[in-house]
Amino acid sequence: MLLWASLLLFAPVCGQSAAAHKPVISVHPPWTTFFKGERVTLTCNGFQFYATEKTTWYHLHYWREKLTVTPGNTLEVRESGQYRCQAQGSPRSNPVRLLFSSDSLILQVPYSVFEGDTLVLRCHRRRKEKLTAVKYTWNGKILPNFNKSWDLLIPHASSNNNGNYRCFGYGDNNDVFRSNFKIIKIQELFPHPELKATDSQPTEGNSVNLSCETQLPPERSDTPLHFIFFRDDRVILSDWSRSRELQLPAIWRENSGSYWCGAETVMGNIHKRSLSLQIHVQRIPVSGVLLETQPTGGQAVEGETLVLVCSVAEGTGYTTFSWHREDTHESLGRKTQRFPKAELELPAIRESHAGGYYCTADNSYGPVQSALLNITVRETPGNRDGLVAAGATGGLLSALLLALALLFHCWRRRKSGVGFLGDETRLPPTPGPGDSSHSIYPAQVELQSLYVDVHPKKGDLMYSEIQTIRLAEGEANTCRTLLEDKDVSVVYSEVKTQHPDNSAGEISSKDEESHENEKLLE
């Protein structure tokens, strides 16, 4: 049970299924050609995948197959032919062809050579008889050999080294020995990777998983590989890593293009890239455009902030939002973003901002307009009271300025020596029939003279109209005093007059007074 669990855990790492894990035969010594009579040990590897205590061997020679069962995983052979092994529950291994030769000189090559390996060729004389010189040919051409031994080493073998090989040995008596021909084909360590995607036409915003798939041969299943992912030969999507998969959490239309991956050995001597995979990202047009406000309901209070919220029910990619007034159709603002909702803030909204509003959304398929939203703006009671108070304050200030102007005018006229008389003649108040003089006129106060004498300047013309009223003796004395009012300023002037019944033209010693009142606004 534990063995099967190990198998399940290992399979995803290697990217191969359990059925693909064939046993592998290793040969010792690591050649495929031997002299007759020599013994070779074969080992069936792969028991980490399969529970077995016995190994079945298959020997095919001249179309006859011989079956041998061994308690372990090794078998000693000395006959030519093709050998396979099988563990319990496993498929058969790939064949190994061995040749036991009777020639005096043989060319020995490894059982399997993969690209990137060092190819070793050995020219071998029977019974270890000494050679004075060795020469190797490849496709009929002599190969230079700088190795001090008789072995030929070809580092970093590749498919360019495929072909017919042969060796020549020279003895003490200038004897020449020729080996058999050996056809060598360098095996591919791993094929060109194939890039696969969970979806080659994904919708914007969705995730896509990329996998760079290749497979190592059973003989080299433990060879570590590194992987890398590209887009359009320019954009590196990932650095070299042991992971053969890459997840794109969210893909957008601008990410459409040609994708490919690369795989290489850790040493970097074998590098291969996949064919390109075209990925076309699909964009969903916007729909369901809606304009809302915060606060909700399309009602705003003058002086406060109003937020216009434009959203879409569907649509992917970059979306351009635009806000408009119905009467002008001019854009109040624009925003471009991937989020399906955008906001426009109108600070300190006024009553003039009331009216119809709408928004549009466009993600390259053309603008889509929302329904019209009517926004009303109401003023706050505090604002109205403030306006009234401001008006009253302004009126009082205006009255005060007017009063100050009048006082200044009076002061200038007095300073220049010109008296001041009102524009209209004012009569003292007449008491009603039922009122007594004492109730109407307050007590007398001492009069203060503003001018002792009036001396008009030469050239100044002064006109005045004085109206006198005859009063009884008691009334005349009482009328010298006017009603006092804190808002009334009283100016008294004393003029000597001549009564009409005084034919002599004498001036009466009786002084008549005229009263001039002026109200001043404070």
C-alpha cells in the first residue's frame, strides 16, 4: 500500500503516468559488443515503482524467445541476442542487444548514449593483446584522437555525431586489425516541449494555467530539468525553475499573443523550446450601465458633496467612464480603470447644479449610456436664516453709514460758519383737546447756545423762512421745552422778530423760538 502511495506522489512530479515507467536494463561492463566467452551482468531497474520479489527475463535469439525467472533483479549472460526484463505488474523493458564476437578486434560502444553525454569509443583486442596504434573513422573519415589512451572521447554528443564508426588497430609487426562497423545513434534526452494551456481563448479576468510538457526516457528519468515561459519572444513570464507549470491569475486582452516555453538541463548543455501557442483573450462588451448618487435618491443638499457613481453590470478590461449633464452634454469628468464601478465627486453642490445627469461606459466597443437621473438640490434652513441675518446686518450698516455722512456734513457746515437749518419747517407739537400742557411738554432744561452770533461770509447767500405762532403766556413758557427722545437731537435757535402789529418797527424784547429737530440713525 505504501509503495503505491509513493508511486502516486512521484507521478505528478515527473509528469509521467505509472504505466510509462518501464523497467530499465543496465549493462556491466557498459558495452554492447564482447568477445565470446566473456560474461555480462544485466540488472533490471525500476523496483521502486513495483512491488516484486522476482524478475522475468526474455531472451530473443534467431526468432526464438527464452524466458528466465530470477529471484532478484540481475541476470548473468554470455549469449548474443535481445534481452528484456519485467517486474511483477510492470510492462516489459526496452530491449538491449548484445553481441558476443569471435573477431580479433572489436569496437565497443555504450548501450545507450543521450545527447549531452560524453560518447566513449573503445577499440578492444582479444585477450588484451597490446596495440601500438589505434585509429577511428566516422562515415569513412579519420577522426583525430588527442586522448593518451586508445579510447576516443566525444564530449557533448548530439545528433550530429550519428553515423558509422569503425576502428583500426596496429600490432607490433605492423599488423593491421579492423573492427566491425557500429552504427551509433545518439538518443534524444527529451523531446521538444509542448506548451499547453487550460484555455486558448479565455475571457478577460479569468485565470489560465500553462504547462510545458516533455518526457525523459526511462533510463534518465532522474535527470533534473528547468523550465521557462515567454510571450512574443520578449516578455519573460517566469525565470528558470523546476516547475513545469505556470499560473496566470488574471489574463487581459492586451496579454493576447504568442506563448512558448523552454526546457533545459541543469547544466544548461541541452536546451529546447516549444512551438508557439496562440492565445486570444476575449473581451466582454459593457452592458447594464447605471448612474447612482451618494447620498442615494438623487437628492442633494446645497453646500454638501454629491458623488456620482457609474457602474456596469457586465464588461471586462479597461473601461472608460464619463459623466455628463443633460443640458450641455459636456463631460464633467472621465476615468479609465479595470474596476466595473467609478465615482465622480461634486464638492459644494449648488442649486444651479440641479437637473438631469447621465454617464457612459466604453471598453473599446463604443460608449454605452445610462438612463437619465434627475438630481434635485434643496437649501438648508440654516442657509436661509443666514441670508436673512446677513440682509438685516447689511441694512443696519447702510443706515449707520448714512447717519455718519449726515453728521460729517453738518460738522463741515458749522465749521465753515454757516448755520444749519433743516430743509423743512417744523412746528412744535400741539396738545390735544384733553391733554394738559404739563403732560405734553416736559420740564424745562437749560439751553446751550451752539452759535453766539452768525456772521455769514461775504458773497454767501442765506435764505431762511421763519414762521411764528402767537401763543398764550403760559403756552409760550411751556413750549420752550420739547419732548425728550433718546433718538431725537434737538437744536434751538433764538431769533429776534418784529410783530406785524408793531408799526414802529421796534423789535420786541420778547424772544420767539423756533425749534429744529433732526433724527439721527445710530
